[in-house]
Amino acid sequence: PKAWRIPIGGRSARPASDSSPLDAMAQHPAQQHDWFKIYVVLVALCVCYFGKYFCTSDMYVVQSDFREFEGVSARQLSSMFAMGYFMSMFGKVCAGGLCDAIGGRFVVIMAATGYAISSVLFSLVPQSEYSFDVYLALWGCIGFFALGLAWVAIVSMATNWIPKEYLGRLMGVVSMAPQLGDATARLCLAPFLSLGWRAVFRASAAVAVGVTLPVLLFIGNAPASAAMTPVPSGAEGAAAPRAVKDKSFASYIKNLKVLLSKPFLWVLCLLSGSLYGTRTLFLLYSTSFLSAAYCREAADPASCERAGSTLRATSVASSCYTLLGCVSVLLVGFLKDRLPTRHRGATLTLFVAPLFAILSFLAVSGPDLPFGAAAAMVALIGFCLFGPYKVLGAVFAVDVGGKELKSTCTAFMGIFDNLFAMLMLFGKGAIGDNWSTMFSALTVLSSVSLVCAASVWFSDLRAHRRAAARERGSVSEPLLLVS
């Protein structure tokens, strides 16, 4: 249909000028692509990625039951989550090499198989004095496959199918999968809570297998058509002469040294890590916070928090955190395209500032709020948080690293993300369920984010003023010669 062939506006449609109209693609005739097949593949990949969230968000939903029946303390639970993020760093390294050598489709199936089997094994661990050690090891496996391999493999496959001229725009849509996957998992798993946490884990594994089948049976690693040229990968470098490869490696090292000397890179890494640390804590503990608010006036708060009605209410309410996060990603992406280049940092600052204000309020109030107000605060935090975090990896990493080092820049930001996530999880384990202390720590962390976001904005404004001054100088120079 014609509607599938209309070019989709986005970042790559931006002209070189500072005005950034979205209709620049209309100046160039669109190539003919099988858009129906492309969109079917992207939808299948996104739905397949939902399985990863079923096998990770299940623990976020059942953590109250898990702690109660398995005798796991808050410190142990935080250590288990930290183990997952630690193992995910190794998974990302392995995924990059495997995707280049074998292909993303193999890694997608490998990841889905790994986290589905690990989830089933997790649900079968018997109660004993060594149970937590086994839980720790199995959650590390889930982190390796789900948090490490899955997203890298999905990106590898998706970029093979997306035409290069539409890469930025359609990958922005694919990047919605994490938020939608988490919200979908929380909503779909809520009815199984009455069956116990082990049944929830087995249901998650079954869903993960089911959503992977379309990719396994019908989706190839790349399109057969030569017109759909995949994104260049390391395979092209392997076919190049040795002298060319040596020259490219030397050029990479030279550019890497220049990149590492840029303070702007480290500001972005600090901003990304601080936002990701806040995101991680809320992703893991939003249901616990909402349970505390839901049962604040109960005669027996501990029993109330374990009740099925409480678990269902908090599971649904916590899904608003990621649903509004999806709206935030769309809005920040729209503003990023519409605003001039000198104001790209405004999309960060204008969202991080309310985040700081909300966390400051929660540091004072804690969970002593009506349940509706607590749910609204959690949803607003998702709205203020997800958009800036996503635009950092999708846009700013590319701008700073350039074509040659964009992946390296993204990798540095990812290391900071995991480091901040682990530190915040260990901190949460140390303070336990003291919500006021946790929100005070998050307020400090969000103040770091706000300072970094403002620095990015001011840096862009200074760069624009310098460029404008150089342009005025180049224009006035011929006039001086004539006079």
C-alpha cells in the first residue's frame, strides 16, 4: 500500500542548517522498498524482545513473595540484581563478537533459549541452606542472556533489514520495545500472582519461547535482496588488504585518543550513568514502594503487602512507569527533531529538572502518601526519566563519537550505566526498606544529572555562538578588503 512507502520523518531527515525542518526528505525521491515486509520483521523482532522482559520483570513483580517464602533479605536481593548487571557486561562483549561472526539471528535464538531455560531452572530450585547461592548463579545466567545478549542481537538483525537511509528513524521506533516489553510483562503476569512466584517464572519462560518462534521459523538474518544493503560490519574489514586494515586500526587508535580527551564525552557518560542508576532502582523497586504506600494504613502492613489484591494493584500501577516512559521517548524524539541544534540539550534539561523536583519531594514524604498519589509520582518519574536517557544513546553518542567511534562512545556510556546500576543496587541493599534515605540518595544523583544536562545545553549554545561568530567573520572579511 502507498501508506507503507511514505518516508518516515526523523533524525536523518535533518538538513545541515540549524532550522531542522522535518520535510527535508521530500526533496529527495524515496527508493522503493518492501515496507510491508520490513515492518513485519521489525514488529516480530520487537515482540521477540518482549520475552526478555517476561524473564526479568517477573522477579520485579514477585519480589515480595520471593523474599517471604525463600527467606531472602533485601541485601541479598540487591546483590542478586547486581550480579545480573555484572554478568550482562560480559554478555554484551560476547554478543558483539558473535553477531559479527555468525549473525544476529543466531544470537537472538541463543539468548531466548538461555533466559527461558534459566527461568525454568530458577523456579525449580528447592529450599535449602544453599538455595540463595543457586539463585545468585541462575540470575547471573539470566543477566548474561537477557540483559547482555538480547538487545545487541536485536539491533544487529534490525539494522540488516532497515535501509540505511531510514536507519535512525526506524531504530528509534525499535527502541520503544524495552519500555513496551516491561509494561506488557507486568500487566500480563499480574493474573498469575495468586499461583505463586514459581508459577510466574514458568509462565514467563513459556511466553519467551512463544514470542521467539516467529523469528526462528520465518525471519532471516538479513533480506535476500541485494537492494537492501546491510549496515557495514567487521566482515568487510576482514576482506580488505592487510595494509588497509593496519591503516584503519591506526586511524581508529588516533581518533580514540582524541575522543578520550574530550570532557564532553565524560559529561555524557556521567549523565547517562546517573539517569540509568535512577531508572534501575525504580524499575526494580517501584512495586515495593507502591506496596508500602498501598498498605500504609493497614493494621498489619506486612500481611497486606503480601496479599494478592495488593500485588495486582501495584503491578498494574507500576506499569504506568514504563508506559509514560514510552510517551516520553516519543516526545523527546519529536522535540529533538523540531528544535534547532543549539537547543538539543534543552530536551535533556527540561525533563531532568522536574525529575529532581519529584525526587526531592519523595525524599521528604517517603511512602507516606495516598496510593493514587504514589502511583502518579512513579509514573511522572518514568515520564521525566526515559526520554532523556534514550536520546543520549540514540543521538548524542553518535554526535560525539562520529561515524567511526559511535559504537565506542556508546560502549563507554554503557559501562557507566552498569557501574551506576550496581552501585545503586548495593546501596539499596545496605539501606533496606528505608525509602526516605533511598529517595535522598536519588535526589543527589538527579542533581548530578541536572548539572550534566545543563552543561550539555550550555556547551551547545557556546558552540553555536562560536560558529556564528566565525560565519560573521568570514562574511565581513571581503568587505574589509574592498574598503
